[in-house]
Amino acid sequence: MSSPKKKQIGNAEKILRSLVPHTSLIAWLVVCVVSSGVPHHVSGSLLLLQSGGGEAGGKLFVPGPTMAGQCTTMVTPRYPIGALAGKPEPALLVLRVRISRTGNLSPLYVVSGPTAFENEAMNAVRTWKYRPYLRDGEPVDVVSDVSVTFTPGKAAGIVTHPNR
């Protein structure tokens, strides 16, 4: 194999390892990405794979929009007083969460959003409930991303049932 090809595979492997750590599918994905020598975009849906470890902790990663349809109970977060200097504005945080086979959430970490809202976002999602995700007809623990929207002046603790 030529040196530029080895470098290309090494770079692709580094990127894929950051996305899918400790999975046996890395080699297969690397071959798919660089086999033609033309840069490819790796779709997020390709990453809906069982991880052998890493950030998902061996859990199945299910995209947020898929799991949003499983949400049965949401509680609005409290807008943190003094979170932003000046006029309060809406904010959006994305959290990576573990959803258990019983439908309970455990926040893992913040994917994106203002740091001043992190604690309130995590407190709110701990109260959310989901229908279990089924794999081969059996409920399984999954990892997903959830969006938490903060609206100034909106009452905190309002319970909704979006998909009951």
C-alpha cells in the first residue's frame, strides 16, 4: 500500500475511533470510507451500531429524533436566574443521555449549549420518562441525545405527555 493511502487510512481511522470507540467495525468502516480514494461522508445513521465500549458504554446509540417519539413525560426546565447577562433569551442544550429499559433517563454529559444552563437541563431530563426501546422485541438500555429548550418567562415544572 502506498504511503499516501496509509496516511489516508490512518486519518480516517482516527476520525472513526473518535466517533465509534472500541468497536470491531472500525476496520470495515475505514475500508468503506477510503476504498475508492475519494473522500466520503459517513452518515450518522451508519453509527447506529452496537458499541463495544467507549462513550456509549456498550449501549446501543439511537438518534434523538427516533427516541423523541418514545417520550411519554417531559417536565419543563427552570430558566436559571442570571444565566445570561442582559436580557434573557431562549437557549437550547443537547444532552447525551442513557435511557434504561424501564424508560428512566440518566444524563451523561452536555453535547452542546451554554454552560450556565447545564445543571437545570440535567435536573429536568432526570424526570422525563420514555417507552422502552425494543430490539428484537425486548426492551434494551440505549444512549441518545435529547434537546432541552429554555424559554424566559415560561413556568418551570410543567408536565406534558407528548406521546402517551
